[in-house]
Amino acid sequence: MLYQLREAQRAVLTPLSDWAESMSKLYVNPYSPVSLLPFANRMAAGFDLLHRMGKDYEKPEFGIKSTLVDEHEVTVAERIELSKPFCRLLKFERLLPKSLAHRADDPTMLVFAPLSGHHSTLLRDTVRGLLPDHNVYITDWIDARMVPMSSGNFHLDDYIAYAVEFIRHLGPDVHVMSVCQPTVPVLAAISLMSSNDDDRLPLTMTMMGGPIDTRRSPTEVNNLATKHPFSWFERHVIYSVPTTYPGAGRRVYPGFLQHAGFVAMNPDRHMTSHWDYYLDLVRGDLNDVESHRKFYDEYNAVLDMPAEYYLDTIRVVFQEHLLPLGRWDVRYAGKMQRVKPADIRRVALFTVEGELDDISGSGQTRSAHDLCVNIPAAHRKHLTAQGAGHYGIFSGRRWRESIYPEVRQFVRDHATRIGAPRKKTPA
């Protein structure tokens, strides 16, 4: 019923938001007589803020049209490599000229974006940073309310199956990066592939800010997942998609509830941000205004998660800690198999954490090293990014200037399989 009420609210707010947008433009249009009033800027700013607080935020575009390769601007085309009911594997294809044809052999990087509320475009800066030196692919998760019931359910085991399929499709010379939540299913996928002697394993796995062992330095997010029994989540956050969407009847964790949770973590910060946005509009500080819009266009765009996947994650990752305890059984290759990270021997491991991460606490990602004990020490690396929060490890200045160079060098250092003769790579 809550989802239906939310849809009714949206039906009321949408025309109000559109009206507020029109009024805002009326007060700044130089041909409008009301724009000459002494309080016109304040009225325009107020209506603009009202418009943005009431509007419906759609999935943003990646918007990456070009990149620099050897100081040459190269066009980038976004295309679908594989299409699954709940995910599209996107390729950012660099249209290299003949003079740069040799760069087609750059390392292939498969980026696993989180399925945890926001769209994969949240990793836009990650992709932009990787493109000059890599052939980049990313998982683009589909809003569950847009997936018809005929496509079946989607469990955490299905996420692992998708990960295995994508790695195999691009393997065996692919490098894998998982950001936040997917560190757990991706580690499971590579563990299962190793246990079954799969010859299409990735060369490296870079894991960034993920909840591999949430018993370490638990955050507010972790505490929320543990202070309620599992049945509470089934009763209070799972709802059915209304009939107005293709996924009508599908049980989901709605995006609007997730967004409310995001805001509730730092309500004062968001209130201050919106007030500063209003003042910037009044002053005409367009640079800060545009920065605010870009951030909240991304932050406010959320998707519904399949209920089965969300509940599996709550139980396996946050409440029962099955991965670090070595008790996680997954359906793989037609049967239940135990996830054994110790079976990984030929995939190099790089973990990255943010010093100030308030979502995945210190040590949660680094615990992957304690599980992958049979990866030779020379092929394991950890980085704690000083001064970086959760988003700072994959977006922004610290990602571009401090973290990405380390990732790039790690990939270059592992251009060949562990134990195989090293290939000569250009500096």
C-alpha cells in the first residue's frame, strides 16, 4: 500500500514541480515584467528549489563522449555488450584512429557497479578515469520495477551467476574492479571459478570499499542491518510494484525508501546544502549552482532492488557473516557449492579503503586478504586512501590523483597470469 501512496504523492507533486519551474523562469526572464521587481531573484530561487524538491529524478546518462589517449582526443561510443533481464553489460568503446591502433590492446577492465539504490552512473568518474588506459566495461543494473514478472526472481546467487558469465565472456585476460556492495558476490564468483578450475579467471581483482566482513569497524549502515531481526525487513521495507510499471506485482525494496534512508543518515548536511543552493541562486553563483544540480541529479535518482536479492544480502552479508565465517553455500553449476576464497591462487588482489569511509568501515574490505590466503604475498596489495570518504575512493580528486594511479600500476604489474612468464609491457 505504501508504494501506491507514494505514486499518488508523485502524481500530485509532478504538476506542482512543473508549475514551480515555470514560475522560476518567469522571474528571471528579461522579457518578463516581474523580473524587474526588487525581490525577483529571491522568488526565482525559491521556486527553483521547490521545483527540484518535488520533481521526479530519472536515471542520468553517463555522458562520456570522449577521452584522451596519448594526449589525443578520442571519441567514446557507449554500446551494449550483453543484455540480461536485470542487467546490461555496457562497453565504452574508444574509436581509436589508425595512429593509435596499438592501444586497442590496452588491458580490459570490467567494473562491477553496486546494486544498492543508485544507478551505475554513480561510477561515471571511475569510468572516465579508467578510459585513457583501459578498455572499459561496466554492469548497468536495471530498475526492478521495469522488469516483468515473467523474467523470474533475482537472488544474490543470480548476481554471482551474472558475474561469472561476464568474466567468462571477457576473459581470460580481463581485470575486475568491484565497488562497494559487489565486492562480496564478485569475490564469491572468482572463488567458485577457482574451485572448479575455470580457465577464464581474471588476472586481477580490485576491491574498493566493500562489506566483506562487516564485523570489523561496523558503521551506522551495518548497525541498521543488525538491530532488527530478518523478519522485520520482510515486513517493513518490501512492497509490490504498482500496476503502472512493467514489473507490476514484483516484490521490491523501493528506491524512494532507500533514498529516505540515505538522507536520514545526514539530514543536517542535506538541509545546509539546499540552503546554500538557494543563496547561490540569489547571488548568481552559477558554478556552485551547477555543481549542486549535478550532484543531486545523481543522488536523487534511485532504483528499486529485487526483494530476494536485498533480503539475501541482509542475511548473508550483514547478519550471518557467511563469507568471512566460511559457511556460505551458493548454487553454482547446477548444485550447491561452498564459497572458498582460499582456492584463489592465480588472481592478484588489490583492496582499497577510505580513511573516513562511513559506509564500509576500516578493515571490512581489507579482510579479503585474510580469506584469500593462497594468493602469493607478492601479488596482494592494500591501500588506505587518506582523507577519503566512501565516495572519494572512486570519484573526485583523490580518486583521480591518488587512487587511480595505484590501480593502473597494479594492472600493469599483472599483465600475465600469476606463475606464467611475464610479458614485456610498454612503460
